Amino acid sequence: MYSRILLCYDGSREGRLALREGARLAQITGAAVTLLAVVETASGNVYAIGADTVALGQQKADLDAILEEGRQRLTGMGLSPQVRIEFGDPVATITRVSVETEADLVVVGHHRHGFWTRWLSRSIAAELSDSLGCSLLLAQKVVEDSELFGKA
């Protein structure tokens, strides 16, 4: 079904759900896994928070630690992920990496928002569904350890 899965991971609760659900699919299908974190550098975001080289460097260091945690989790599940950290707009970057890795599934965590928040801000998931050339899974399912590790 899937031979290459791109797991987008940011260390959040939703990201952890995506990691576990995507990992389970990779276990079932035998798919290769790429674990991706994106440091958002969209000009509006960078200027709004007053980001500079030092701030972006710190954000990268934080994501390096988060990615290492994700890599360890996936390795513990019997997977051998390729790990990538990229800079740029999340939608454009995820789309580009999905093409580069020839992913046939992209897994992202679903962040729930209220009506006003959804109306006022961009929806990464909606933009991804329009830009990707492969399937997109908005992970929400809680995958238990027994499913991942075969423990009762």
C-alpha cells in the first residue's frame, strides 16, 4: 500500500500522535520512513517574532533535539528513519521533501482550532491537501504501545 512515508514531527502532542500512527502504518506496510521537522522562515513569521540568525539557530537546535527523540522512538519500533530538518514555509517545504523522497503518504498531526482561529489563520492541512501529489493523513488516532511493540 505505502512504500515511503514522510512523517512530519514537531514534538507536540499532535506530532506525537502522527509519529505513532505513521510508525504503525510503516510497520504494517514495511514502508521506508523519513522524519521531517520544518523551521518556519516565512518572512511574515520571522519579522513578527523579531527572529534573527541566533533565534533561528536556537529553533534549529530545539528541533534537532526533538528529531533525535523521534528517531529514537522510531528505532525502538523497529524502523530505520531518515531524519531531516529543513528551513522554509511548512507547506512548500513538506511538498518539496515529499517529492524528493518519493513519498506516497505524508503524515501530519491535526491541531484542533476553534471557528475564529481557523477563520483568521491559515490551515496547513488544507494547503497541503491542495499541494501534495500523494496521500495525506491527518493523524488523530491514539496508537497504544501494544500495537507498536507487540506487548500485552
